[in-house]
Amino acid sequence: MVFINEHYLKLPGGYIFPEIARRVDALGRADPAAAQRIIHCGIGDVTEPLPLVAVSALNAAAAELSRRETFRGYGPAVGYGFLQECISRHDFRERGLQIDASEIFVSDGAKGDCGDILEILGPGNHVAVADPVYPVYVDTNVMAGNTTALCTDGGYGGLMYLPCTPENDFVPAPPKSEKAELIYLCYPNNPTGAMISREQLSEWVEYAMANDSIILYDVAYQAYISEPDLPRSIYEIPDARSCAIEFHSFSKNGGFTGVRCGYTVCPRSVTGRTREGRRVGLHELWTRRFQTRSNGVSYVVQRAAEALYTPDGQKQVAALIEHYLGNARILREGCRRLGLTVYGGVHAPYVWVACPEGVDSWGLFERLLEEANVVVIPGAGFGRCGEGFVRISAFNTRQNVEEVVRRLAGMKM
Amino acid sequence: MVFINEHYLKLPGGYIFPEIARRVDALGRADPAAAQRIIHCGIGDVTEPLPLVAVSALNAAAAELSRRETFRGYGPAVGYGFLQECISRHDFRERGLQIDASEIFVSDGAKGDCGDILEILGPGNHVAVADPVYPVYVDTNVMAGNTTALCTDGGYGGLMYLPCTPENDFVPAPPKSEKAELIYLCYPNNPTGAMISREQLSEWVEYAMANDSIILYDVAYQAYISEPDLPRSIYEIPDARSCAIEFHSFSKNGGFTGVRCGYTVCPRSVTGRTREGRRVGLHELWTRRFQTRSNGVSYVVQRAAEALYTPDGQKQVAALIEHYLGNARILREGCRRLGLTVYGGVHAPYVWVACPEGVDSWGLFERLLEEANVVVIPGAGFGRCGEGFVRISAFNTRQNVEEVVRRLAGMKM
């Protein structure tokens, strides 16, 4: 009989989203008219049309595949050179960061990469995550066996949780004594919308260098950073080339949530070690994983990603970001007028709203759902420190966002 | 310091393809004119243009994404209902096989799925593979820790190798005494081009049922089966719904090697067990893996795959298959005229050629490379029982295949 991966059984039945869907369905059954009016500000999914440069590139690539002379079959597992080179130049070298094209691994998105990276790493690593946290970091570590069981307090044994609260501006400081080998950081942050300063990020890089740790740095929301002084890549901190792997996505800048493309940066200088203490380059293992497990990302999709880097593409991406950040500003102001304390939404498409006195995060979720027919995500779904907050996503049409704010104005908190 | 997955270190430096590339490069340096003439019949990559239905579907889907009203972001992790339903109907229900749309998991290709499936399975499973074998089955098991080290005879400790030779028509019988929990079977076979009969496949299903094993059945080359009596799916054997997971690909029928789409069938009735003996449905674990690790396949790609099932799509796919099987026939005849014994190439795009007396598989590779400037794959690259054979791929233009045969005619074996 076949043994299963029993670590999967540590995961509770659902992700937050099924529970939200259940409550929305319940409202629909109780009050069909309200269900008609529902506006979703929950899941962080883009709503605006795909940039025209990407549409044109998809069409042009499809046309290439339709002719024998320009047909392409299997591409390089790690991505086409044209895209690796384009990424390396625009996202790194032009900003003075020494990331070579061969250190770029093109994938179908950051979500997959965040889990896949654990396959080249051994068991026995002590893992640190923020709290609240993007659930994928936690769940993939559970599946990989890097945790013990779910505790009654809602956390997994064996994981180090780094509290992110208004007191530390949602940026945890490196631990003083306890040691973490793998550290997940995500800035601009999902779910809090917070941003990290260069000094704070430098402290983490120092910690990683001092402890021989690796930082898994997720910059899926990089494009929303609206001040030039804030770090757009961990490689702006010089030592990071030796201790950080960075995850990028085209989902939230190019609107690629349905097109599917992202990339990881794995510098040649990042190493792990064997039980016996021998250092091994992670670039080599990560390359091997791609070659054995993947045949690369769809050619047409890679051409669409490339198109985002053209001058027209950059303008179209900028317009999308401006749209969503404009939404975030409107949502922030709307919540403030209601007397709520809000965080985030300046360098991120997420607004993190503190619940009023005496209301917990599912409570505020329910009130917004029932009184305004607006769906948000209860912060508790992101971890214990998410309790007392809800996340409102700015990924929406302007019309919907304005309607949300009008409805909020009619509520009493 | 971060521990790595040390199982990766059991893998030798290269896959067969880097070694082939090295030898081709060496020829190029020694004889640039010969290098100009090289025809590749090695890697199994399609050469003909993408079916026009798929090109049109890519364009139409890109157009949908360009308008707000029809834009789509995140799709279901396991695939869009329109594609699952289309697959379920055409590939199964219309053939009398009870595979529900919800048992179809759309992915970016069979290569990824073959490795990914191991993540929901535990350590401790005894794994059987054919010899010769598609190297991905072996390498992914090495990475997952299901083997011990590489032995001096070229096999990994802990794996059960099932010899496939002319004596058994390249179809191994189930073992009499030894027990395997996971069994990889691939028919039409890569690399031998052999096909399995319904009776032989039934014996394997019986074995799996008797031993509570699971068969991982790879039908990436299904479209090349040219006799209606041969099994196109393992689910034609009734009990297989309880003991088999099937891997499909659009690479070799729709020419999707660069477009990237495939699917797995994981029936609800397939179970594994915990160490304590509790049965757990693999459908549930596989679903959880998709939800946590993936955001699904590109929408435009799923629309292109769907288009292959239209009446026009089926005609265009049939024309591609006819083309490649025609190539296979020409290659078989060309090799026979040279006095070589050939196998496969009837229900598969691969011709498996026995080396002449006294020549090993790298020897025949070298002679074909130097004397005919034709690149094939030495059978030894696929396992110990591949020694004494080379694989010639029929994925080529007709012009190239005819030229290969002309050059072979000038050789003396």
C-alpha cells in the first residue's frame, strides 16, 4: 500500500477563502438582493484589462508559432535568454545591481516558486515567517515537513513567528537570540500593505550574514513602491547577493494573474550546506530542479512579459499602478472618515484596517458584508497578529471603489 | 546555516542531453562543414507549426483579456471548468470511461506532473520503473529521497527496474514475488516506441489491485496509437479507477511543447495510507497541492488546449500525427534497408534501433554523428537495458527525414 505525505494532514480543511465563500453564499441565500450588490475587495486579483503591449506580444508570438520557419518547441527550462536578459538589464543592472541574466529563473508565478524553493532545501531548517503572513509560506512549509502540528493558538509548532503590529510599523526586527535559517520577508507587505526601510532591510541582511541564514524576499508588489528611497530589491543591500533569493511576479504590475509569469533571482553566491558541513551553491540545485521538473514557461507568455519592459509597456504598467494606488487612497480616506484607523495602501494595493473597539476581524468582516455588502479578508485568516484587522484590496474598478466608500459612509462604527 | 536537500547530490552531473551537446559541439569544432549539415533526431520536440485552431484561440483569448468586460485574472488552480469538461467528455466519457471533469487536473505539462505527484506521497514507497526509462521518473524519485545512491552498474539502489527487451516486446510482466508500491508505466513507450496490449495492461492493474499499489500511467504519446484495439487509457481496464493516476500532455498531439499544457487524471477512488494504516484519498491531497502551490495554467493556453477538441482541431491534430507517423515509417524502412533491426515507430513517434554486432549505443551514436551527421540518442542514456540501442525521433520535417534516410543509405553497417 502506498504511503502518503502525512504532513498534508496537518493542514486544516480550508484556506481562508473557502470560509469567506461560505459566508458570502449564506448571505446570498438569506438575502438575494444583497448578494446582487456584493462588491469583492477580498482576494488580491487585478481587474483592469491586460496592457495592450502584452496583448500584441501574445498575438505576435502566436503568429510565430503558426509558421514552420518561426515555430518554437521546448524552450530553456529556466526561461528564454531574451527575457532573462531583459529582466536583468531593466530590473537590476540599470539600477546598479549586479544580477546576471543567468541568475534569473523564469517561472509561472511567485506562488509556485515560494513552494518550489523548499524542494532544494533540506529538512531541519528553522523557518521564520511574519505574523500576519501570506498563507502560502506557512502551508508550503507544513507540506514540506518543516513544522510540527497546528497548535491550539493557531500557529504551527517549529515555525518562528515574527509579530508585525502597529508598534513596530509592521516590520519585525531580527530576533536577538533565537536563530532562524530561512526567513521569509515580503515588502511591500501582503497583507498589511506596510513597507520596509533600507535600514530595516539592512539589519535583516546583517542578521542573515551573521547567522548564515537565507532570506526569501518576496517583492511581488514592488511596482507599488512610490518613493525612490525605499528598497525595491534586497540586492540594494550589498551583502544580500550572498544570503538572499528574491521572488518577483508580473501579476500585480502587468496584470498577469491570469497570464501567469514571474521569476526568481538566485545569485550564484548563495549557498547551503550538507549535514557534514560542505557548502553547496543553491544556483546549481535550483537549475537542476528546473531542468528535471519543468519545460519552462509558455513561449507566448514569456514574449508578453518581455513586452512589459518596452517604453510603451512601462507607460501602460505605470497607468495600472496609478489606478490601483488611486483606489487605495480612496479606500484609506473612506475608512478614515468612518473613524477607523488605517495602515498600508501607500506603497501597496492593500489597506489594513484596525477593527473598532470590541469587534474582532471576523466581526468586522460580517458587518461589512451585511451592512455594506462588501467582502474583505478578516486579518485573523493571515495569522494571530492579524486579529483586530481586515485587509481591503484596492484591486478593483474605480466605480466599485467609489461605491464601496459611499456605502461605508452610511455605516456607523 | 541552511541545510540543502542532499538527495540532489546523488544525481550525476548531467542528463544525457548535455553529453550529446558536448559531442555535437566537438564535431563542430573539428569539422565546421559537417556541423552545418547536422540533422537532429534526438530530443522529442515537435517541428510542425501549431494547429491554426490553437493560434486562433490564443488570439481570441488575448483579445478577451484586453477588455475589462471579458478580462480574467486568477483562474481555478486545478484548471478552468470549460477545459476539464471538454477533456472529460472527449477523452473519456465519449469512449465509455467514467472520468468526471472534477477528476481532471490541468497543468503546464506531463513532465512537471510526474515529479509533482511524488510530493503528495510519503517516503518509504518502493518504486518500480521500466528499463530503459524516461529519465524524469528516476531523477524525480532520487530528488524525493526514494532511492539510495547511484550504483556502479548505473542504477539507483532502492528502485525496482523492470527490464524491457526484445524478448518481452519491451513490455515487462508484473513481478512474481517482489512488491512495488508505485509503478511507472508509459505506453506508447518513450524511448522504445513499444505499445502494450489490453491483456498486458490488465495484468498490471490486477497486480496493483492485489498489492494495493498505484500505477502512474503516462500516455503522453496516446495520439500515436493507430489501432483501435489497443488501450488508449488505463481506465479502459475497469479496476484502474481504484489504482491508477494517468498523465496526459498536449505536447505531442497539439504540438504544445512550447505552449505548455497537459493534465493528470486522479480518480476519487485512488487512495494511499498513513503509517497507521488509515486510507486517504489522493484526489483530496492532489487538489490541496494545486490550491496551495499553483495559480493554474495561463488562461490563453487553456483556451488553446480547448480548441484542439473542436472538429477542426481534431482534423489538424490528426494531420500532425499522420505527418510524424509517416516520418517514423520512413525512418524504420531506412534503417531496415541498412540491415538494422528496428522496433517501435508504429504507435509512437520513436524508432528504437538495435546496434549492429560489436557496436554499443554510444558507438552507434558516434557513427551516425560522424558519418551521417545525424544526432540520435544512445539507448544507454535511458538505462542499462537501453544499451545496444539508439532512439531516433520522428519529430522532424519530412524533408529532413528523407535526407536522413538518404544519408543512412550511404553508410555500411
